[in-house]
Amino acid sequence: MANDAREIIEGLREEIRRIERRPPQRVCFVSSGRPEVDALLPGGGFPRGSLTELAGGPASGKTGLVLSALTAAMGTEGLAAFVDGRGELYPPAVLALGIDLSRLLVVRSAPARQEGEGEGVRNALWAAETLLASGAFEAVAIDVPIELARARARWAAHLDGMMRRLRAAAEKGGAVALWLGLPGGARVPSAVRLELSAGPAGVQVRRAFARGAEEAPWTGWRRTSLRPVLGARHAA
């Protein structure tokens, strides 16, 4: 009996140690920083552990929305990452938006000369997969020109597998994963897809897809700033 009691107690102690080693629970959804967008999102925010696609052209407001979401996810102590596969993010403007650059990791891949653009896309997707799976970041934004790789037969066959690994990494790490896409561009295995456009009235957004929800009509807001967050070639 004494041996049985000791085994039970030791088992309970080991269970307590296992629970203490478990990462802290995170909320399942993170605000986008825009109430108009949160109203379109099941759960009232971007889901953790899933890809969310934001599709829009230049100056559509998608990058500004992503940065707003990164700020909300980071809070006062958290970390976020931005995989800038296009090399167009403008850090001084990001800083001017109030984001703490010391807690924002910006990743840019330099494509190998011999492999060209396809290799650069692969490197950027590998970086995004690593960041998402690490569990160290509250949110990871991914702006990678996969359309360049899809145009080349050598890389197109591998992209679907890369995207599935990206989704699995998001599920493993539990971060908010935000994919910046183009209108009519290659689809990604996302749980939510938002479409954005901009005009004289401001930024317009609609829910094009969400698991367990129907499409939603366009809504929007007026821009409060014309400060670009991308380089001179594009603004989003």
C-alpha cells in the first residue's frame, strides 16, 4: 500500500511539472485593430493557428490593416514578424504608425542568382514556416510573391506542398498568420479570406470566405493618414 501511495504521489508530481511546462494559453482570436473588420471575422478577430488571407491590389489598405493587427497582437510585451518577400516594407513609416520595431522582426530573403526568383520565394516561405512553428511570435505576416514561382514549371509543382507546410506550422505554433495576396492571385489554404480595395471614400473590405460563415457585403472606413507603409513602387 505504501509503495502504491508513493507511486500515485510521484505520478501527481510529474503531472504538475508537465502542466507547469506547458506554454500559457492564448486567446483564440486577436483583434484586427479595426472594429469594421472584427465585425466580419467569426469570433471577432483573426484566428490563431490558421492562415488568414488578405487580398488586395496596390494602395488597397491591406498592409496598413496587417500592421494594425500586428500591433494589437503584440500588446505590450509580445513579438511579431513580417516576412517581406517583396522587399517593399518601409520601416520608418512602420515606426511612425507606433509599432515598436525592437519587437518586430522583418525578414527579407536574398534570392540566389543562379536559382532566381523561385529560390527567393522558397527561402521566404521557409522563413515563414520556421517563424510560425516556433511559437515565439504572437503574429506573423507573410508577403511573398508566389505568383512568380507559379509561372515557372519547376517551382509550381512544389508550391502546394510548401503552402500545406505553412498551414501546419501555423497550427503548431498558434500564432496569427496573415497572408498578403493579390486579387485573383493564387489561393492559399486559409480559414478566412478578406478582400480589400480603396477609392475616394476610403478603404473597403468584405469577407469573401470564412469557415462556417457566408460571404459578407462590403464595408469600410476612411483613411486617417496618407503616409505610405511601402516603398515608392507600391503602397498598400
